[in-house]
Amino acid sequence: MKKLLSIVAVSVFALSANAGTLDDVKNRGFLKCGVTTGLAGFAAPDDSGNWTGLDVDMCRAVAAAVFGDSSKVEFTTTTGKSRFPTLASGEIDMLARNTTWTLSRDVNLGFEFVGVNFYDGQGFMVPTSLGVSSATELDGATVCIQTGTTTELNLADFFRANNIGYEALPIETNDEARENLFAGRCDVFTTDASGLSSTRAQSDNPNKWVVLPEIISKEPLGPLVRHGDHQWGDVVRWSLNTMIIAEEFGLTQANVDDNMNSNIPEVLRILGVEGGYGEMLELSNDFAYNIIKQIGNYSESYERNVGPDTPLAIGRGLNALWTDGGILYAPPFR
Amino acid sequence: MSSENFQQSRTPPIATTGLLGWIRLNLFSSWFNSILTILVIYLLYQILVPFLNWSIFAADFTHNYLGQQIIDRTFCTRVMDPEIGGACWAIIFVRFYQFIYGFYPVEEVWRVNIVYSLLVIAVAPLLIEKFPLRKYFLYFTLIFPIIAYFLLAGGFGLAHVSTKDWGGLLVTLVLGFTGIALAFPLGIVLALGRRSNLPVISMVCTLFIEFIRGVPLITLLFFGMVMLPLFLPEGITLDGLVRCLIAVTLFQGAYMAEVIRGGLQAIPQGQYEAAQSVGLSYWQMNRKIILPQAIRITIPSIVNTSIGLFKDTTLVLIVGQLDLLGIGRAVLAAQTWMGLSIEVYVFVAVVFIIFTFSMSRYSLYLEKKLKTGINMGAD
């Protein structure tokens, strides 16, 4: 059934791929972007009803690149189950919905992940009072774990590899896990690191909880488009890359205008002063300038939505630039 | 002993009259009932007092215990000091617009308000038999959906508002009322079809009803959301809300059909024969004799399934439509309001109770009225 679905899906968007998503988007006058129905830090409406978040910024960056106006986005809320069919059917142009890049999604479902905008991974959270500083010290602990997820399997693997024992307290949802943890019915809660941070932020006193340094799985989250429309894939990919490269060169919303006559050649290329890189993407040459001016670089978006100063308080970790000890790395702008 | 005078009639024992009598008769009539009463009072005390304290007396509405206006969760008394804080209703006040209208543009929101007001005018004559000029207002009820559509979606000079911007109570009401309104005629047609003498029609209707009733609403929603776009010709996409509406209407139509069929079967055979013997055609017979009676006796069941549908509309959250509950969850994802889930869920529950309770009260009122009608004979 799943296979049949994906075959149907593939044939449908194989047809629509020829139309050229970029041209469709330009003719329509706004971008259709799929986000979550609400996930702290990634996509959520603010008090005045504007969507904000790391994934939302990704959508807005693409809109800024195509139209020079980051507000020309229509957000479609999707759930874990509806996201892929919604993208496959052409109802949205791109999906930025904390989706883990896996082989089967990339290949079998017929999508193209254009990059990674957040490196997530499964981690552990314990009460500070437990006095534990590493997950390897958790011998005999009771762990709150969502059943039937890859999280459960990763946990078993990790504890087996380190030759330590644990007791699992199976639970169904994140809300349930939170209540169990706060009530002291389990010593450890394990899920994706961003989920841990959001659980921590919802406690009465976040300082009572500590997220351990071990990350035991790879969850690269990134924006994706339909397979086969490479021109459009390039536009989304280089919108993301632009934000990362801008951070490398220290270009921010505030200082981008002052850098228009910088003496660094790559900065001039990014800002469209030199070379015709925008035209190669069939965008205007100042597309990267528009992204930086309206959204900011990756760091600015990160700090605004999930960084240490937000209630989520997720450190940069893997999401730091490769020069700062992370693995964020974008190909050169040339 | 003989009595010479008539004895004065004494007042009844104080324990059998008035409030005390009522209490004795209803609450303490036997030792078992007495124990139950005391137990229930104790439980109510245990539940109600903390709840009232949490939801009203210790609660923050727009300002916290220091008198500061609450602009995010950190100002809530219960976040600042969990010992003394109750509910933090500020989240509802700050996000009230989103709960009621979703992301509808502020400058166009008067259109939604007009639709809400017109909805009352359109529904009232349906519900109240003695409504002044009812006949004319019923014509308005018929064209109301068209007016509402253009007001909400745009057209005739009004700016287009995408259904992606609709949300909250607006989506819940659109799904609920459109589902109920469209399912009613669909249900009548299906019910008549199922009882038809023509085998093909009867079979098709039976198959349709049994298939739709045999699957959960969530399956239909997934079908509309996931499969339907794949069957549509290339370049044609049906609006997400419209797809949900189709699924909800088909689902409710099948249930409505069975309710109405129950009514049709309750009409004595003599009524059919009498109608046919005076030479009425099939449609005349149904329109003038059968359906008015059948629908009358099934009204309580119709309201009942409608209440069920109204609550079922929350399932659209699973296919990504932000109805009242969906908006609640989106609001909770905002970092400024994280963790106040009890407040949001209580608010959503109260809104649903207001709607469903009014519906069930109305159904009760109808039941009483119809019973009187039958006792007094045909009107």
C-alpha cells in the first residue's frame, strides 16, 4: 500500500515537475510552505498571529530570495502524517517541518532534502539533584520512554553498548512523559534534544533539570522539495546556504548595508555587487542580500528562535559553524 | 376512650415538608441513600473547592498577584510562585483573537463578525416556531450559506482571504454547520434511496451508507487529505478545508440517512397507502405526507448525531487544519506561553460544552413540544 502510494505520488509530481516550481511560484506571487501545526522554536504563531520559528525563517528566506519580500509566504500547517502527501501533490512548494533526512524519504518517497537547518539527536534529561554528569553513570535508572519509536531502540542499543542496566517506564506521548518526569516517577527522560529543551522550559524551575551531553542518534532536520525539479531545489538549497555563509562572514541584518563595499571578494559576491550568481539561479542578483537583510544569518535566526536566550535555551552544539566546533558547513559562494 | 370534639388537624411533621422534607425524601430516605449522599457531598467538596479556587479565586485574569499586566508566561503567578498561583487565563485573553478567528486578517475581521451575527438570524427562525415573519426569514436561511461564503472567502469587491488563514472557532463552526446543513438533504436522499423499490438505487445507497458508516471519520479525512489529491487531474488542487468538509459531510450524511430511515419506518403503512390512494405521486407523497412526520419524530436523534459531528470536527487537527483545539495546541507551542496547557484545554472544553449543551437543551425542548403535539392530536 505504502509502495503503491509512493508510486502514484511519484508519477503525479513527475508530471508537475516539468512545470517548473520556480516559475509557478513567481507567477503566483507568493510561496506555499509547509510547516508544523505548532512546535516550540520551529513553527508557532506569536501573539499577533505571525508564524515564527527556525523552520518558518527557512520559508521566509526562500520568499525573500524569490520576491525580495519575506512576507510573501502562505503557511500550510501539516502533521507528521499529512506532510509528505501534501508536498507530493503540489499543494505546497517546499516543506520545512523538522523532518529527519533519511534514505527512504530521500529516495523512496521521491523527495529531495536540500540541506540541514538543525542537527538534532536523541539525548537524556535528568534532575540536577541526581548529580549525574554523563549518561554512562545512569546504571539502574528508571527511564521514561515513548513506546514504538526509534527512540526506544536507540536507548536499548546505547545501554547495551555501554553495558549498563536500566528500567523502562513506557509512556505514550510527550505530555505524559513530562508529567511523569516532573512527578518523579522516572529518573531520566529521553527524546530528541530539542524536545528535551522544550520539556525543561515548561518545568516550574528549569534549573532543576539538566540535559546530559551524550547525543546517541542522528536526526538531521532539513527543508525538502519534490524530487526532479533541480532548479527549484537549488533555490531552496542556496537560500539555506546563504544564511550559513553569511554567519561565516559575520554578515548580519544590522551590518549588511555597511558591507556593500567590503574588501572581501566573497562578501561582494554574496551581496550581488560582483558576479551574476543570482541570475544563475534565475533570481535577482541581490537575493542573498534580501535574505540577510530581512531574515538575518543562520546564527541570528537560531538565537531568535531556539538559542540560549529563548526559553528553549538550546546551545549551538552540533549546529555551530565548522570553525566553531560544530558541523555546519556550506559550500563556497562562487 | 372516646373523643368528644373533632381533633384539630395538626400541621404535618416539619420533617416531611419544605426544604427539610425534600432533603429527607430525596437524599436521606434510607441508610444506603444517606451514605451515598454524604459520600457525594464529600467528593464534590474535594473536587469543586480546589477547582473553583484554581480557576477563579487564585487565578490570574489579565494581571498577576503583583498587579502587573501579564504579557507572557513568566508573568503568571503560577509560574512565578507555584504555591500561590491558580490558573493563568491571560493566555486566553491575549490569544482570544486567534481562538475565535484564527489568522484572519485584522482589517477584514468585520466580515467574520457579520457572518457570526447573520448565522444567529439564519438559525433562529429554524429553531423557534413562533419567530415573527418566520416564512421570510426562512428564505434568508436558504441563501445564508452563499452570503457567508462570499463574506468569508472574498469576492464581489471583497479581498480574497485564503482558508489557510481561517482557524479557531471559525473553522469549527464552518465545519460543524456546513456539515450538518449539507448532510441533512444528503441523508434524506440516501434514506429514501435505501427504501426505494428500484434495486439499483437501493443497492447503491445501501452500499454507500454501509461503507461510510463502516469506517471511522479519521479514515475519511485521511482519504480526503492524502488520496484525493492524487486522483485529481494535474494542476487542480482542492482546498484543504473543502476536502475536510467533503469528508465530514459524507460521514454525517450516512449517519443522518440511517436516522431518517428509522423515522420513515416508524410511519404506519396506512399513511403510505392513504397517500397513494388519493393519487399522490411518489415525490408528492414523501414531501407532503411521509417526510414531515418522519423528520418530526426523528428530530431528537438528528440533534444527537449533530452534537456528535460537532465534537468530531476536532479530528481535522490530525490532517493539519487548525480548528479551535488545533489553535489551542499551536498557541501552546509558542515559547512565550509554553506549559499552560490546562488553561487552554479547559477553555476549549468550555466552548464545546456551551455549544453541545445548548444543542441538547434544544433537543429536549423539542421532545417535550412534540409530545404535547401528539397528545393533542394532529395540528
